[in-house]
Amino acid sequence: MVQLEAFFLGCLALGSMLALVSLVFGDGFAGGWLDFLSIDAHHLFHPVVLAGGITVFGGAGILLRRYSDLPAAGIYAAAVAIAAVVGAGMYFVYVRPMKRSESSIGFSMAELAGKRAEVLVPIPPAGFGEVLVRAGAGRTNQIAASFDGVSLPAGAKVVVVDVKDDTLYVSRIDPKGDPANA
């Protein structure tokens, strides 16, 4: 029975070490070094959940070994059940809400078509300028050209008509305000 207790103590130590490393180094370390623990099947197998489950399995096994009269097979089964319940709880209380709360500031250039923008650097009829457009959770400056082949002054309100070769082709929203169209 000493081997059984040593096994549970090893699981407790390993799980505690993985949890501590994940806590101290965060996703930078866990995202790289602990990815071997993650199974792509489901977020239930997230390294945090697995490390917590291993820790609880070891701790529950030690407590059951010392304070219950269960046989070795019963201790294993009970420790696995307790670890599964606590792991599922960690998933639903911690991992799942955190996965849902992540937001990205990333965007794709193709998503900018149809967005409104403001000209920052004047756009000549046959050249390039710069526009400020809302993308994702923020704003981004992008190279722009006139879709209609007319000059667009700084401050003009435009809409992105097309995106080609990382260049936004824009057209003025209110052509009446353009002195060239008067």
C-alpha cells in the first residue's frame, strides 16, 4: 500500500507543479510547453483542467487511502470520480467563461469593404493616400486610393468600395460637399 500512496503523492506533486508553472508563467508558458497536455477534441481537456484534475486525483487518493477502508480499486475509482467532478467544475467555472470572454482586435482586409472611413492623408485622383477606418475593436490606418478617380481631401468621409492588393479603394460618401462637383 506504500506504492499506492507514493503514486498519489506523485500525482499531487506533478499536478501542483503544472498548476504553479501555469499560474506563474501564464499563457506564454502554458501555451507552448503545456500544449502536450491539451487534446484538440474539446476545451474540457485544457491544460488548466488537466493539471487541476491530476492534482485533485492525487490529493483525493491520499485522503481516501489514509481515511477510508476502501480497497485499492475503490480508492482509484473514487479518486478518478472526484477528479472528474472537480475538473468539470473548473471547466464550467473558469475555462469556458474565459474562452467566451476573449476578444480579438484582429481583422481581415476583406472585412473592411463597406466600412466608413475618414481621409487622413489627401488622396490624389491617380495616387495613394491614407484613411482611418474602424476595424475589430479599434481603428486602423490603411493605404487608400480613389475608386472614382477623383481627389479626396483630408477629413472627407468615405466608404470602402473595394479592397485589392492591400489597398482600400474608397469613394466619397457626400459628393455634394466636394468643391469639384459644385
